[in-house]
Amino acid sequence: MDGLAIFNTLEAAFWMIVGVLVFRKSRLSGRHRRLGSISSVWFVLFGFSDIWEVFSGAWWRPWPLFALKASCVTALVACGFVYRKIKE
């Protein structure tokens, strides 16, 4: 395993842990429960895409991997905007 593969594996673990922590934290807040559930799924999917990247060797190929990564980033940015609007 080369250095980039090790980094992506650690990054995958990080995003999956973030997803679990966001889910657990959102269970404590009725106001953010649904948004937390949605964003936690996207964090875990983003971690999964890093595992897929280890085996494919690049984040842009195959195209479904690129589409998954783009979807995750778009959804997480949208969740961030919704969270910010709720917090105001």
C-alpha cells in the first residue's frame, strides 16, 4: 500500500466517524434530528467513496466514483447552508 492509499484509508475512516458522531449528536437535538440524519448518511457515503478511490487509484475514475464524490460534496454543502439558516 502506497502513501496515498494509506491517506485515503485514514480519510475514509475519518469521514465515517464524523458521520456516526453527527448522527449521535443529532439524536440529542429535536430541532436538528432530520438534518443530522441526512448529513450523516452523506458523510458515510463520502467515506465509502474514499475506500473506492483506494481501489480505483484516482478520484475521477471511474465516472460513477466522480459522480458519487460530487453528489456527496454538493449534499454536504447544502446541509451546511440549511444548518446555518436554522441556527439564525
